Amino acid sequence: MLKLIFRRLLQMLLIMAVVSFILFLVFDSDKFKKQIATAELGGFAVSTLSEEDYQKWLAKKGLDVPFHERYVKWVLDVLRGDFGQSFEKNTSVASLIGERLINTGILAFWVFALMIPLSLTLGVLAGMKEGSFQDRTLSFIAVFTTSIPEIATAIILTVILALGLGWLPTKSAMISGWDWKQLVLPVLTLVVYDFGYVARMTRASMAEVMTSQYIRTAVLKGIPYRRVIMKHALRNALIAPFTIIVLQLNWLLSGVVVVEVFFEYNGFGKLLLEAALFGDVYVIQAATLIAVFVAVLSQIISDVGYTFLNPRIRFS
Amino acid sequence: MSEQVPVLECRNLSVSYFVRAGEIPAVVDFTMKLMPGEAQGIVGESGCGKSTVALAIMNYMGRNGAIVGGQILFEGRDMRTMSDEELRQIRGSKIAMVYQEPMASLNPSMKIGDQLAEVPLFHEGVSEDEAKRRAREMLSNVRLPDPGRIMESYPHQISGGQQQRVVIAMALLSNPKLLLLDEPTTALDVTVEAGIVELIKEISSEFGTSMIYISHNLGLILETCDRITVMYSGEAVEVGDIHTVFNNMRHPYTRGLFNSIPVPGADKNARPLVAIRGQLPLPHERPKGCYFGPRCDYFEAGRCDAGHLPMEEVAPGSNHFVRCVRFAEIDWEALKPKPKEQEPIEPGDVVLRVENLTKHYEVEHTGLLFVSEKRTVKANEKISFRAREAETVAIVGESGCGKSTFAKVLMGLEEASAGRVQLGNLELSKLPVEARDGATISRLQMVFQNPFDTLNPSHTVGAQIARVIKKFGIEKDPERIRERVYELLDTVKLPRDFADRKPRQLSGGQKQRVGIARAFAGDPKMVIADEPVSALDVSVQAAVTGLLMDIQRENRTTLLFISHDLSVVRYLSDRIVVMYLGQIMEKGLTEEIFSPPYHPYTEALLSAVPIADTRVEKRKVVLTGELPSPTDPPKGCPFSTRCPYVIEGLCETTPPPVRSFSDSHTIACHLEEARLTAMEPVIKIDDDPAQAAE
């Protein structure tokens, strides 16, 4: 087990090194440097800039140093915990990303807090009696909500809840401080989009467990049906969805760009988009490292959790 | 006690499954009466509805099954009128069930102790501690060593035999009135099976539990039951006391069944098995009248196909019933089977030489962090034997004995670690199959165990056979290939239009015939048959073994027959190699293996095999203990951990010497020659000296 985790972490470092190197290489081209200058100084200013002044600007930003030196310096800085400065926002990357991560973390927490109980309950209810009316209704709802793209869900919910009923604000930028009301729409959009997927996985897993021979044994042992479900079916049925739920963590970190941008929510995904458009190398680099870290971490959690839930693997 | 209420009575029970195509009757007009303390056997081939009967009694029919007629009376009350709650209270407490696959029947993520404790917890409302105490006590009642450890284990941590004992313990925990056993030993090895059967017999005498024992194995039913019901295609066709039915069967199907199983008297040359022709009709294709009619030798148009047949008592008061309109007029004595006798085949020169063949696997066992220890699995250890042309050599052993590994080495799927394998003049031990030329491959072919998985489902039967012919370069011209495919189908006795069928349209026996046709397409010198009939029903088994024998006779093929089934092996092989944990324990001519001196393991194996013949008397040798892990075999004799004759201090430490008893017969054992020679025969046949002399 420890060996597995260790191997995963090694893999993670390797992925980080490779990805950051490639990104650095891409952003080192003249074209990208120009783009940063354009973004910062404006297109007109750059076109009138003399070659000498441009070089000066590069020197000021530390972009004139040869590529490998910059990369080594950056790696060493990262190891010391310094992620550099954002070109666009002129703050330290670490504090910028930290702030955004907390925002996305709050979002993800509420999405999970609502989505997991909802999708597991519905999945189990549907899978308990495969083919029943209850199953078909729930399965239809699950397919329906998952099939609508996030952006459409976001628009529909905004139109109904914010513009129509006026219960909630349309945007979630939280300009005048933290406001829980502004969190509702992004969370709701993500839950509606995501719960169907997890519910369907849970349903499939539950339905399979219900046809297994050990459930037959449990029923024919004469124990109450409630206990058959709660004690015998549930645990085995939840092994497969657990893995999927943990992997949603990864999706919530960087896959929610659409929702964050739509609601102007200052989260990690939105930051990523802004940085990419601006060519903000150090922000992108740091964000990438974090994304890789979370991806590997969720893999490890799902592996460890899977072993924990499944004694057949735990003891072999 | 003359007016006892039957524990269970099924009256004209009918069960159907409802599928998209409509109603499929699985059990029709089934009647049975089970008295207290009685053990009833239900036998029949797959699809005859015997498991459906058990599940109907439990009232657990799944979503698409339903009882459509008749009554099931449990202690006089109709179970069909009971509420769900009443049923729940009976299930597991008054009626308990033991299942075919113990591993699948236990919850993989719950400790065994908790699974057992549920029974008294929910049926008797005892405290958790009391429930655990009873569970532990019951585990020791089913002769499980170290119940405390097993209580804390998960199902996958114990062996298959132990799992089945746990399931039996679970069934007995509430002291049920009725125990349903659905093929309880089919998934287990024979020596383990013998232990379970012994346990079941002890239970029935100790607790007085009534039992319904469902099996396809007539021998097992004979060992365990008082009465027997023979089922065919959803109907009971013959019911009676076990000895009456075994000795004086009155239904042609029962007769056919008995003629197709290899009992000790059968012999491939003098008394070959007689298979039942045709095949089981599908439920929606059952004929009018007698369902067995189209396969019956005594079929009489106008009477047998007139309408639904009732059960009739053979003689008033005999308690022997049969569903046949002609049973009274058939001369059962005169019509003993008349198989065609055949000349024994003369074996030719030695074709296969195996010398000191050894196959070890390195298994990496990963511990914490980087500590990984390498373990060696000794799958085959110094195996030596020879096989001659046109001879059948059987390799016998239980699971894990290394017989399949040996086949893999021979086929070139694995390389030998040491030793030599010579086919003719060709050394095969280090020659993987990719390095073999077409001619070598076609000379050495294999028939696989599971005909259901070995045919490609998306190609026609003809195309699959044709591909082999093309690959081996036997024929090039498409016309000739087609011709050769037809010839092969003729050889395996399949209609020629089967060439255009897909595997899913074939029955198990037919698929295995295709497998055989494919193996024989390249006119092989030698065919390895790895458990070729163990997945098939008995009546089909006889036909397939018969077919193999016929083709062998014609082509003078050497047959290497790998099996765990000593009855089949005895019937068709000339010589036998007995393996245990990768080593040869005993080898010799068939009659040498089946008569003393025995290796203690052979003795236990012979004793374990159930024989469906009332004249046979067996000496009981029941092994205790579990098969050791192949990664950690005993240092000395591999069998020493379970051997009833073990010599303390010698057998565990020193490998046994190989003792020769004739040119062909050797035994690897520490026991003195005199002691081995003095062993009593395991199988005795009572009243027929001519056959006992075999």
C-alpha cells in the first residue's frame, strides 16, 4: 500500500516536471512574449515600442534570461515555495492562487455535500428494484439532467430563479464581500449537472449487487428486507461509485470553468482562463502543478478508499 | 407415529418464467412428499427444473418467475398463501438452503461471524453475544478448525471447502426442519466433496433434518438420500425409494441416464457407454405427450404423443411412481443395453517422452515499501512418463495439482524450467508455440474444458474449422477446404448445415464437438483433452467421450486426457498418472491404479468418488485438512499434511522414494512395500464376480 502511494507520488513529480517544462518551452517563444507585452502595455504601445525599449521591458520582467536558466530558477524557487509574480495582476502567484483555491474549495464542498447524498440515495432507490417504475423514473431524470450542458443549466436556472422569481442574484462576483446567496446558483448548476452521472453509476452497481447470489442468501436467511439492503447490498454497491465520486474532485477543480466564468465567480477555473488568455506564465505553471497534484491525490484517495471498502483486495 | 404430517408436500406444482417471448414453463405438475427425517434426492440434467423447484419452495422466484399452479405445503400450510412476513420468518429458520457456489453465496465484504450471527439474531431475537457464541459453536459442529479465526475472516480468506461448511453452518444455525441442498459440492474437489457429503450425512442423522438434495450426480444421491425424484424437462418422470429406482428403474429416461454414466463395470471396449440420442428439448419446443418421446427407444406413436401423461404407481403400495404409458409392457430385463463390443486398440511406438519436466513460476510478493520477496510456485516437479501411439493416458488430480500447467508446457504456452519433453524426435520443452512450425502445431492439438468460451461467437462454425485447415496448410483450394469441413463435421457426428451456424445456436455438447473437430482438423498425432466433458451433462458426456474414442480408433491418435473425474478416467484411459501438488504420486495401467497397492492419495481419491451403483461397496477414507499452498509445499512428501498414514518425522522432511511394483506401476511413498501391497481394495462390487475381477 505504502509502496503504491510512494509510486504514485513519484509519478506525480515526473508529470509535474514534464508538463511544466513543456509549458515553459511554449511560453518562451517570441510570439508569446510579445503577447504578454501587448496584454500589459496595449497593442498600440507595443507597436511603437523600439527594439531597445522592448528589450528593457523584457529585462524588467526577467524574460530576457535564456530559457534553461529561467526554468532552473523557477524550479528552485518553487522548491522554496515561491511561485513567482503574476504578470497580469502584479501580486504573488501563491497568494492569488490560494485565494482562488479557497473559493473553489467552498464551491466544491457544497456541491459534494448536496450531490453525494442525493445521487447515492436516488441511485440506490433506482437500483434496488431494477426495471420498476421508480427505477425508470429516476433513471430518466438522471439521464435528462446530465445531458443538458452546464451552460444551458446555468442559463435556465438564472432565468427562473434570478430573473424570473428574483430570489437570487444573477452573478456571483461577490464584489461587496462574501455573500452566501451568490453561491447558490453555481452550486445548484453543478449539482444538477453532476448528480445524474453518479446516480446512474450507483444504480448500475446496486442493480448488479441485487442480482448477486449473496443477496439471495441474505434474503433466504430470513432477515428483514431493510437489513438486506442496508447491511448487505449497500456497502458492496457503494464500492464502485466511491471511486467515481472521488474522481469528481478533479473535475470540480478545473472542469468548472464554464460555470465560474458564467457567474463571474472568482474561483480557480476562472483564474486559469484569465491567465491563459493573458499568457500569465507563472500563474499557469502554478495552477498546472496544483491541478496535477489534485488529480494524483484524488487517484490515491480513490485507490486507498477502494482497498479499504473492498476486503477482497485489502487482504490479498 | 404412523399419521405423520409431511414436512413438505408439493402438489401439482407448476412454475413458469415470463420473458419477452411469453410464458416459459420451467416446472410442470411436480408432486413430492417429504416425511420428517427423510432425505429426498432430485436428479436431472441442466435445464430440467431441479433448481427451480428449490427456489419455488423458498418462494424466491426472481422478478420474472412465478408459481402458476399447484400447492406447496410446509407442515400442512400452503406457502403460497403466506404473507411476506410469514415467509421471512420461515426462511432461514425452518427452511434453510445450501447453495452451489459457496464463494458467491457469502457476502464478500462482511465478516463470516457477522453473517452467521444474523440468523439467531433475527429469528430468535437473542443478544449479539449469544448469537456470536452460537455461531462459533456451529462452526465447530461443522468440523471447522479454529472457529475463532474463521469468525473474524472474510469469505475470500478461507478455502472453498471451508466456505461451504460455513454456508452449511449458517443453514443449520436455526435448527431447520427442512434443508435444501442445491448442488452443494459441484464446485468442490472430490476429496473435499467427500468431507462435505460425510458432514451432511452426519447432520441428517444427528439433527433429524429432512433434506432435499439436488444434484446431477447419481452417485452422490445414492450416498445421501432415501428417496429419489428423476426430473426431465421440467417434469418428474420417476419417483421412488433409492434402491428401487437404482435397481429396478421403470422409466426409459432413467435407464438412459444410468447407461450413460461410467460405473466400475463399464469398459470402453467390452461395455461401452450408451448415450441418449438427441438433446433436451427447449421449454417452448417440448413435444405433445411424453417430453422424452423423441429420444425414447420405446416411443409408440399415438400413445406416447397422445396427451399429457400422468404419474402412475408401478405396483399398488410400492410407492414407486413413473410417468410412462408403456412401463408395464417394456421387458426391462431383456432390454439391458446391448452396446457394440469393440476390439481393444493395440498401442504402437512411444510418441511422447516426458523426462523430469519441471515448471516453476516466480511470484513476486510485494510487502511494505520496497521489500519484495520472491516466491517460487512449483507447478510441476520432475514429471516423467511416456505415451504411446493410439494410447489414452490420463492425468488425474484435483485443482492446483499442476495438470493444466503441464498441458500448457506441452502446447508451448509456457516454457519448462527444466527437463525434457519429446514428441517424436522433437524437443518441445523450450519451444514456445510462436517458434513452432505449422506441422508441429497441427500434430499436437488441444480440446478445451469450456466449449462455451473457446469458440469465437461472431464467426460461423464452418469458418472456424476452415481457418484451422488453412492455417495448417492442409488444403488451399476453397472448394477442398469446404469439403474437408464437411468431412470433419461428419466425423464428429454433426449435421453438415451446422457449418453455417454461429456458436450461440449450438448446445454445449455440440459446441464441444466443434472443438473436437477443430482439434482434429490437422490430423494430429496427439490430442490433449483438458477436462473435455466436465462442463457437460452426463448423457452428453457419454456421447462426447464415445466420439473421442471413435476418432482415436480411426486415426490412431494418442490422447492425453486431463481430468479430475476418476469414473470417466477409469472408463476410457489405458494408463493413469496421479498428480498432487505438481508431483506424480502414482502411475500405472488403469487396473493397477484401481486395485491395491495404492498410493494413500490415490486411495483417498478412489474412496471419494461417488459411484451410482448399488452393488458397489466402498471403503471410507476421508481426508482432513486443506490442500497446501503451491507457494509453500511441504518439504518432504507433498501429501504428508493430509495423509492418514503419515510417518512422523520422515514424510514431512524427506521426499518419498519411488517404488516400482511392475514395469508400468510406480508409487512415490515412504510406506514399506509390504504395507502398500497389503492394502484392501477401496471399491468392492458385491454380486457380480465377473466384473469384480476387472
